[in-house]
Amino acid sequence: MKKYLFLTVFFAASIVLVSCKNQSVKSKIIGNWKSVDGKTGLKITQKEFILDEGEEPIAENYFIKGDTIFTSYEGSQPYTKFGFKELSEKSMTIIYPDSTSKKFVR
């Protein structure tokens, strides 16, 4: 019986730790961003990832796993992957799916 109690507590603690880790990353990226060159805008809300590169911006759903943002339009797959190279409260560098990187500031 003690074994099952220990396993239950362990899994509950693991879930809490993982969700807190993702929330801290998510809280850092939420907001309006501009690229350093001024050509690209990025708006990240609690639920949407909106990249504005001069064309019609499309709001995509997203989730974060580790140091990667996975986006999809209305849940369609495969997901588009954007990696974090650097992330702080005032700036972040994102690696695009084609391996190019772009620096954004608030």
C-alpha cells in the first residue's frame, strides 16, 4: 500500500513541476514582439502564435515542449517547429523551421 501511495505522490509532484516549468517559459514569451530589423512582428497570447511578416498574419494554436514552440493552424498536423536559441524577459532569438534565426525584442 505504501508503494502505491509513494508512486501517486511522485506522479502528482512530477505533473506539477512540469506544468510550472512550461508556465514560466510561456509567461516570458506572451506579449508583442518586433524583430531587430523591424520587418517582422510577433504576437503571442495565451492560446495563439501570430507571426506577421508583411503578408496576412494567421493566428495559430501552439504548445511548448522543452525549448521548442509547436504551432498548428486549427489543429492540423504536422506541427511547425520554432526553437528558442535565447530567451529573456526583453529579448528572444527564435530558430525558424528552415534553421534561420531571428532576434525579437519587446
